[in-house]
Amino acid sequence: MKNLHIFLIVLCGLFLFSCDNRTKIKDLLDNPAKYENKEITIAGVVTSSTNLPNVMQYYMLKDDSGEIMVYIKEDKNHVPNENAKVSATGKLIQNAKFFGIQRIYLQEMK
């Protein structure tokens, strides 16, 4: 009976681990072509944010593997505050130029 309990606990843990469909930021940065224009979810801590309504709304999101820029949905009212723990779902965009610098970013969808 004790072995059954241990088995069930391990099985539940594996199930919960396998349900995490988040992508590591490092994976996006290392191989952007693999993820370009596909819906992906990332999660981490906001390191900085810019909120200029109708002009530019984005934040930098960092996980334990890297950091990426996330442009928010147009219909969102605000950008998350610095140090907020958030997840973002969107499409990876590469080959975009901002101020003459080549960038890879996530265009938030949800």
C-alpha cells in the first residue's frame, strides 16, 4: 500500500511537470527560426517596462535562461510593473529593427 502511495505521488508530479508548456527564453534566442510566428508561452520577472499609450507599450521579461522584449496587446490598458511575475503568450517576431538595432521580440496575443 505504501508503494502505491509513492507511485501515485510520483505519477502526479510527472503529470504536473509535463503540463508546463512554457518555452525557455534562451531557446527562443538560440533558435528563433524554430519558433517564429508560432504561438508560444513564456514566463518570468519583468525587469523594465515602457508605457506610452498609443505609441509604445512593452516590457522586458527575464527567466532563468535569458531576457526578451514583449510588446503588449493593443487593447491592454497597462504594462506590468517592474519585478512583477508574469507569463506572456504570443508570436515570436525576428528580423525587426528598432532604432537601427536588430531585435527579436514576442508580440503578445493574450
